[in-house]
Amino acid sequence: MLRYLYADQIARHPRLNDTMFRDRAAQFSARLGWEVSVDDNGNERDGYDDLNPLYILWERPDGTHGGSLRLLPTTGDTMLNDHFSHLTDGVKIQSPLIWECTRFCLAPGAGAHVSAALMLGVLEAGLNAHLTYIAGVFDARMIRVYRRVGWGPTVLGTDGTGRDAISAGLWPCEESYRARLLSKAGISSEVSNLWYDRSFGSPIERTAAVA
């Protein structure tokens, strides 16, 4: 199932929390060889985890991590603006209607439906927050993932070639992509709505909270 948890909430789910950060270390440090920080407990974390991002996670039946990513508003610090602005010719992506997606991670053995479910979760969050775009930096291996799930970015710029290429992109937050992602993830619209509402309340409750 999908869970939507802010950083200050995820500690209440220790098994999900611990396996997410360990799986991030296994993917980004051990498998991909990125220069990331791994602590003595085998967890991969960085400063953006301290900014209370929204984590979208696939939780397995046993409560462990199956896949995840994180979202942060571009009105604050983001990886794209802080470290990859050369991909946008120095133009910063900053808007209350654009959030950044980072740390797309899959647990070992995760099926293709998990990738689609995570992308569905991003779109659900974007649509409910009335965003226009999701921004992100991605490497060449992710292109086939986006192609498979049917929601790809408009590429803003690329550095490198082949498997070493990294790009910045914008994903449109449009309702027209939702049915495709639901189908790829094997999730009904009703179930997806239920998972989102469990985290943020029903549409009526959300409206009342803002009023």
C-alpha cells in the first residue's frame, strides 16, 4: 500500500523508517556508487531529510519498505537549485506550484508495479496540492521507468552522454495521466483515494482545515 508521511511522522513507523533508509544506502551507495553519506547503522540520509519532506512510500504487508521517494517545495532548498542548476543554465526553479522529487528508491525485489505506484503517489500529491509541475533530476536508468509507467518529463537540460547522462525535467501535474498510472500500478481509483485520505483526511476534512 501507499503511505504519505512527512519526516516528522515517519519515526512513528520504525520498521518502515529503518528499512527505507537502509534500502537507500543499498541503492545509492552500494549499487550505484554515488557519493552519499551512510551512517554507522547503514542508513543513507542527507540534509534534505532534515527539511521535513513528504515521503511517499510503498509499504509491504510485513510493514517494511518496498520503495519510496521524497517531495519538497521549490520555494525552499532543493537539490536541483543547490547542486544541479547547470542543467537549467543557472535558472532556478522556484514556485509554490512546483515541488521537487528526489531519492526515488526501490527495495531489492520490488516489482514493476511499485515504480508505477510511487509515480501515482506523486501525481496524487500534485493534483491534491494543485501543483502545475513536479521537478527533478534523473539519470539515464530512470528513462525506461518513466517510459514504462507512461508519465515522463519535459527535459530542461542534460549533462553527459549514455549511461552517465543526468538530466533535469518537469512532470506536468495533469489529471489525464492518472488513469494510465492507476492501470500500470494495478490500483483502483477508489483504493488510491482511500490511501491518500488516510494520510490527509477526506476532501471535506481538508477543505474544513483550510477554511
